[in-house]
Amino acid sequence: MSLHQISSFAAGAWIAPGNGARTIASAITGAPFATAGNAALDVQSMLDFARSTGGPALRKLTFHDRARMLKALAQELSAHKQALYDLSFETGATQKDHLIDIDGGIGTMFVFASKGRREMPDSQVYLDGDAEQLSRNGTFLGQHICTPLLGVAVHINAFNFPVWGMLEKLAPTLLAGVPAIVKPATNSCYVTELAVRIMLDSGILPAGALQLVSGGLGDMLDHLGCQDVVSFTGSADTALKLRKTPAILQNSVRFVAEQDSLNASILGPDAVPGTPEFDLFVKEVTREMTTKAGQKCTAIRRIIAPEAQVNAVIDALSARLAKITIGDPRAETTRMGALVSKGQKADVLEKAALIGQEAERVFGNPDAFDLQGPETGAFVPPMLFHCANPDTALRIHDTEAFGPVSTLMGYRDLNHAVALANRGQGSLVTSLITHDTNVARDVVMGTAAYNGRIYINDRDSMAESTGHGSPLPHMIHGGPGRAGGGEEMGGVRGVKHYMQRTAIQGSPRILTEISSNWVPGAPEIKGPAHPFTRKFGELSIGETLHTASRTISLADIEHFANFTGDTFYAHMDEDAAARNPFFPGRVAHGYLLLSFAAGLFVEPNEGPVLANTGLDGLRFMKPVVAGDSIKVRLTVKKKTLRNDEYGEVRWHVTLTNQDDELVAEYELLTMNAC
Ligand code: NDP
């Protein structure tokens, strides 16, 4: 059978394998399956194409345009899922593993698409925090903004998640407005190549937004500059080698790394056999050891249990692991497939042997196990070790056997458990199974500084929990120290890795123009008619309505109190109110003021304002007493188009009294027809 030719996509053209191509073997049979790589790949023209064609095209779009693009890409990939599944078996992955890699990757893209629309503006500038008042009279302000880097993101991915590994980096990069060059690990690059073909063939992306290197990266990293980013997942050795590239050091190229991690799972002292937590722990550990045959950066490598429960944990885990059928991932009965390659198998066995110098293997013999598949594939059984002296041991805390290998160790008390977990010297995730809130708090305070994520599970959350090993697009993924010191995803946080944060200082007028967000002090615009009669598209940022004033009487306050039932003493009892340090005597209800404000600014007739959808940042600054009068200023602060029919208008609202003193301030949200 001829080998699959896995191409690169460079500067707008597919480049077939050529000189220096590597052969890739099937994980299931060990037979040659594909070939990838071409030493003649012109990496400089790829970088140029991304920087001069892809970047400008992406930056012309708003965050919402790019979010819509991500959604369309995710839909396109979804429509071709079966082809990706079919190919992915060859990496040794089971159908269940595909759900994590392929469906998980597509789901991640959908989440970024939705966050882009909901949490980012329909413009090219992302505001990081509120405007800062830098001057006494408010004529000079500050605002942090984020804008896309003007370079290219080079994504170097690991072999274990050929689709998710690409998409979890690609989604935030494209949303930021930065083009990407993806370099998957050669061992599984054929699955990534198909996913890239599906995306490119869809025509959704502008030219230059996405390129692919199948095989070696050549000297691409030597040509990176200060506007570029490298985002890497893989081994600590490769990360160290690549981050020392002179061009990366000299040009302060951002280098985000996610690498080996000796993640731990702690069984709480309360979670004794017979509790739902004990069973949950055994289930989670088994799943983490066997999913993707343990080739997961977040897998549980160290199992930390109370000394008194060590034997019970060994028995329960061994019983569960014994039920794992190992073999051809295409077979429906198979629970665990193969490692990605024979090279990885040799590496895992070598690392397991190192761990075996300090710990006893209590389950799984790689030389004798029940294999339901071709013997030539990269299969190993799950291997459970028990280390009796975890304090003096070294390898169990620093050696990542990237397969179904985990080491159990006992702890004396919770401080000891925390100390053992932290011996990993920085992890992507630590999990804790406990129903005891004190245990949860102590473990979090003891281990959080060493972890990117802490996953706590118990009987209350287990039915809906997402799993120790699942990085989620909403939450950050990455960890300190040995885990690489990087951070990815975490919603909009992940998008910011591909943008520059800049502190902009200037007058309110200038800041309003740059941010498309009206700030107090900027010029007000007088519209041709009441703003509630104007459609979404007709309203300008800064368009302002000043209302007439209304005097508040004691009868108003009493009527409101009796009508609503809010007869709080500050509104009803003169003496009691006067004893309160905040009030001069009886005062108007804050909600009365808001209601009167609405009465002053609304236009009652049917019109383009469809609904009042919220109110943010309400502050009452000065009490209002009977006899005071209030008036309202209503200004269009920000506009966000939701669809072809309507958009959200954020209004800045101030209430002032007869002396022009600020009484209340808030932001009002309305949905307006286009
Ligand atoms: P590597 O670190 O060898 O490779 C990771 C990526 O880096 C691959 O895309 C690889 O490409 C690329 N790469 C390697 N050398 C260079 C180079 N000189 N220039 C540019 N790119 C380069 O990891 P593997 O994927 O081979 O896995 C090896 C080990 O790494 C595993 O056994 C495991 O211990 C660890 N690992 C840890 C992960 C984690 O997240 N914790 C994830 C995956 C692996 P190519 O494949 O073409 O060499």
C-alpha cells in the first residue's frame, strides 16, 4: 500500500513531502503508514505571507467578525467529524479518545466563538479594565487597551492531541486577529493535516491566516521578531532547547510553554472506603490512567492517599484496571488503545523502569498482558506502582512516563499530602477528592501556588463534574515550574497572549475616539430627536439627552414606601433616619430615584427601544430629601450589534440635584432595533 503523503500548506500552496521526509508508522500495527516533511520548505516566505497578508486581513475584522469566523470553522469541522475519527484510529486512539481530541477541540472553538461575541467588543480594540482618572478635573485619563500583535503565532504541538492541541491554540489566536503557523508533532500530523484541509477548503479564513508545517520546522524560529509568539506543548527538553533560540531571547519573543507535569490526585482523609468519594477517586484515577493510554499532559502521575487507605486503594484500582480491555482501538470492546509509536513505547517502558527503582509495581506487567490486537502495535498495559518511601524518593516526583503509568504513595497527615504534591515542582493540575470543606481549603492554600488548576470533587458535584484531566476553554490551562510556566485558554485571558496591552493616556475626547466607548468628560452630541426614537444604527457614541427636572415631595416618598412595601426607617422615621450617620433625615428611596429617572428619560411611544436588559455599576452618591429635585443626563456610551435585527446600547446615566451635585450614576442596557 502506498504511504499517505502528508503535505504542508505554505504561502498559499500545498507542498508535498520531499527531501528529508520522515516515515510515520501506524500505532496499531507498527507498519509504515504515512510520510511527511520537506527540507526545501521556504519558512521565510511562510512568515512573510502570514505577516503581510494574513495579519492585515484579520486585523481589518472586528472581534465579533472573527468570532463568527471561528463558529463557522467549528461547524465545518463538525460536519467532517467522521473522516477525522476514521483517520485518528491510526494514532492508537479509541472512539472515546476521539471525543476528547476531535469533539473537544471543536467544542473549544465554539466556546471561543461565543465568548468573542459576548465578552469582547464589536471593534478592533479590547478594553482592559475601566478608564482611570489621572487628574483632578478629569481632563486627563488613562485606559489600558489590547490590540493584536503585528506578527505571527507559531504553534508547536504535541502528538497526543492532533486536533484539540491545534484548536485550543488556534481559536484564541485568530480571535485576537493574529495569523498562525501550526506545526503538529510528526507522529500524528496526518490527523492535523486533514483538519487544516477542512478549514482551508471551507474558504472561511482570509489568505495567510493559517499555514501548516508537516514534518520539520527548519530554521523558522531563527527568523522570529518581537511581534511574534511561540506557543509550545511537548517535552521539557524540547521546550528548553527552543526557548534558548538566540532570536527568541534577543527579540523577547513571547514563548508560552506547556510541558511535562507530574500531576497529583489526593484522596481526602475523610474519603474512606464505603464513602461515595472513595469510589469516585478510584474511578477518576482509572480514567486518567487509561484515557488516551495515559498520553495526556494532565494525567494523574502521582496518587496520594492516607497511609491507612493505601492497601484499599491498591485493591480497588487493581480490580478496575483489570477490566480494561487493551487492543485495536477500532474494536468496540477496546477500552484502551495503543501508544502513538514504538518510540513512545520504548520511552514509557524506560521511564517506568526508572520509577520501578523506587517503587514496587503492584499492577500491570508489560511483558505479559492480555492483548486483544496486533502484537506489532505500540501497546502497553496500565501500570500501577506503590512507593513506600515517597519522602526520600526522587524519580517518582520528576519522571513523567507518558503512558498509563501512575505511582501511589501514602501520606501521614494533610501537610504531608500537600508537601508530596508540591514535590512535582509545578503542575498543570492537582485534584482532591473530599467532602470536607476544611480539607479543601487547606489543600488549596497549600498547593495553589504550585498549580495552574485545582480540581475538587465530591458527592455533590460528581454527576456533573468535567474530570481531573479535562482542560476547559473557560479555565486556564498551564502551570508553573516543571509544567512550563505558561498559560493558555481561560476565556478572554487566552486571547490576550496574542495581543499587546498598552496604557493609553489622554483627554476624554481622545480616549473615547480610540476606544469607541464614551467616557465622562468627552464631548456630548445632540441628536436630531429623542434617542429612544432612533434606531441602533442611527445613534452615535456620545449622543446625549438632558431631561427636565422633577421635585421630590414627602408624599412621593410615602406613596412609594406604601406602594412597594419598602417602609425602611430611613424613609419613614425622621428621628431614626437622623441618627444614621449617612442621612440628614428622611430620604428618598434609591429605587424611587431610579424610577423617577426612567420617567424623565423614556419616550413612551412604541419605537426602536425593545427592552431594558440590565443596569450595571449603580452607585448612590448623595441622599435626596423631600424638596430636592433631580434631572438626568443619558449618553450613548457603547454599542454592540447582536444580529441583523437588533443591538445592545450601553447608556451612561447620571442623576444630579438642583445644585448640580451627582446623586447617582449607572450604566443602563437596552436592546434596540436596527
Ligand atoms: P517533543 O518535545 O519531542 O515534541 C513536541 C513538539 O516539538 C513536536 O511538534 C515536535 O515535532 C517539536 N519539536 C521537537 N524538536 C523540535 C525542534 N528542534 N524544532 C522545532 N520543533 C521541534 O515531544 P513529543 O511530542 O515527541 O513527546 C515526547 C515526550 O514529551 C513525551 O514522552 C512526554 O514525556 C512529553 N510530552 C508532554 C506533554 C505535556 O503536555 N505534558 C505533551 C506531549 C509530550 P516533531 O514531532 O516533528 O519532532
